Amino acid sequence: MSFHAVVIEQTVEKGRIREHRAEVRELEDAWLSASDDTDAGTDDGTDAGTDAGTVALDVTYSGLNYKDALAIAGRPGVARTSPLIPGIDVVGRVAESQDARWQPGDRVLLNGAGLGESRHGGLAERAIVPGDRLVRVPDGLSDRQAAAIGTAGFTAMLSVLALERGDLTPEQGPVVVTGAAGGVGSVAIAVLAKLGFHVVASSGRAESEGDYLRGLGAAEVIDRRELSEPGPALQKRRWAGALDAVGGTTLANLLAQTQDFGTVTACGLAGGSELPTTVMPFILRGVTLAGINSVEQPLAAREEAWARLASDLDPALLDGMTTEITLAEVFETADRLLAGGVRGRTVVRAA
Ligand SMILES: NC(=O)c1ccc[n+]([C@@H]2O[C@H](COP(=O)([O-])OP(=O)(O)OC[C@H]3O[C@@H](n4cnc5c(N)ncnc54)[C@H](OP(=O)(O)O)[C@@H]3O)[C@@H](O)[C@H]2O)c1
């Protein structure tokens, strides 16, 4: 059988991408199995794909994440093999399974686990994925909603869980969310507001997206420039906790402005990968910096986060932050996403 997929083909010399093409192609199923690198591996040295068997999916939806946009635009660091079908998220129905846990017809999702990086990802009508990482789509969520949550929403929930592990409660004071109008930020605001937190949304689009952010539950919206100017390592205590998708000076300022024993989560680098700070917030205020990695989460953590997303994210708010596009539309949308011009979440309909 044939299917459509976005395919990236590129050559890399000395860590630099020399030639890069990204386009929709019609492929045969055999191409997927033959060129699939089911050997993403994990940081703990285990083999993610081959042990437990693979599962073939009829994809219903994928999503467009920041990482996907980087790969599609030919920026380095995401696509680790060529040719590659990008897409770090996939939602679909099991078509064939080499894993006893999964049967044809099961509704499943997968985020990360090497998809769209070291093995073919979700921006296609068909996918072959490792059975041992799959999560059943929670009851009450449609395939489209599961894709709308995607890696961004999953990461937002992992960040919320990290804040909770830091014993953060609404009574302690405001929580700030950076990169607020993006995918991670939008889901984080909706979840934290539903949990009763006073959420402060920090955005470069405070004026144009202010109503949108307040509609998600933000109690206040601030201009991101308030957090992006270099400052001392210890500043006035403003936040009980912080959820950061931006990195760089913004993250340094969040650490400097967080109350004693508060937690700051770091998942992103939309504003930079450096961290210009000192040990002072940690040793004088007991601030915790919690790193968030959505790619290599163990299955139990994936299931916990997805169960919480099903219960703590208002589906109407999720639908309101979602834009749907086709495979052919991912190229233009990827450019706009990298330019910071996409609001909320983008789902990609497979067929
Ligand atoms: N660690 C992980 O496992 C993981 C998982 C998912 C995502 N991430 C990372 O998290 C970040 C956010 O992902 P996303 O899916 O939410 O992306 P997104 O939808 O593109 O949103 C990113 C947001 O960051 C803000 N932003 C963009 N450029 C900026 C700049 N130069 N300075 C300050 N803020 C800027 C914008 O928000 P405003 O317009 O509101 O300012 C933008 O909407 C990305 O860096 C992504 O790679 C990491």
C-alpha cells in the first residue's frame, strides 16, 4: 500500500547541514519498514525499539511542535538520520502489532521516544513505532485532542507535576508561565488555572494575545521584556513557582525572582540555551531548578501525565487553542512557528 508523508532529506558535513529538502512524498509501506531506524536507544543504554516489538499505525493526527519546525526548516540538532519522516508526535489506530500488548484497532499515541529525530515520526499517514512506549488515548479525548496536546501539552503537564513535587500550592502565591502564547505555555496556563493557581502569563504578544491568554485562565499578562533584561542573581521575590519554555536570561531572572524553596521548571530554549546565573538562588533561597525532558520519560510517567491531562485540561479550552492543517501546509506553518507567529497548538490531519 502507498501512503503520504513529509520527508526530510539532508546531508551534514562537520555538523553543518549542507543540502536540505523537505516535501510531501508518496511512499510504499515497504519504504517505511526498510528505512526505519528502530534503534533510537535511550540515555540509560537500553534499546527502545527492537526488544518489545513494533506496531504499525494508521495515523489519524500528528502535531507541529517547535522541534518539528526546526527539522523541517533545516536547522541542525533534531533530524539525526536522512531520509527522515519528521513529527515527534503521533496519534492513530493500530493496524498491525508485533507487541502482545496492542491489537488492531487500538487507539494509541506516542510523544518523543526518538520519533521524528532518530526514527520516522508522525507527519505521515502511516507509522511504525515501538510498542513499549505507546500510551492508550485516554477515554474522553478524541484523536484530534490527543494530538493537540501532543509533546507540548505533555511537557506542560510534566512541568506541572514537577512543580507539585516541589510542594507548590495555590496559597503560596503567583506562578509565572513564559512563552505563554506557544504550545507549552497555553496548555500550562489552562491546567494551572484549573488547579486554582494565580497564573501570570509572560508573552512577547501581551497586547495581541492578551484576551486569548486571559481566556485560558491567566490572571495577569505581562510583557516578556519584563523578564528578559539581564539582572542580578537575586532580585525581589515575585513568584511561588515558575514554568519556563524560554531559557536564557529569562530563566536566570525567574530563578532570581522566585520565593524561598520555590521550584522553577525548565523545558525550553525559545529565547536561548545559555543560563547566565550564579549559585545564589540555590544556596541562599533553596530554589529548585527542575529540568524537563519529554523524550525519554518511562512508561509509568507517560501514563501518569496523560491521565492528568485527561482530567485537568478543559477540553473546550484545548479546542479553542487548536488550529488544524494538512500535511501540505506544514512547511509554511513551520516557518511562522519559528518566527513566534503561531498561537497555541497546531494539529496535522493525516488524511
Ligand atoms: N524539554 C522538552 O522535552 C521539550 C518538549 C517540548 C518543547 N520543548 C521546548 O519548549 C519550547 C516551547 O515549545 P512550544 O512547543 O511551546 O513552542 P512554540 O509553540 O513555538 O512556543 C514558543 C513560545 O516561546 C515564545 N518565544 C519565541 N521566541 C522567543 C524569544 N526569542 N524570546 C522569548 N520568547 C520567545 C513565544 O511565546 P510568546 O509569543 O507568548 O512570547 C512562542 O510562542 C521550545 O524551545 C521547545 O523546543 C522542550
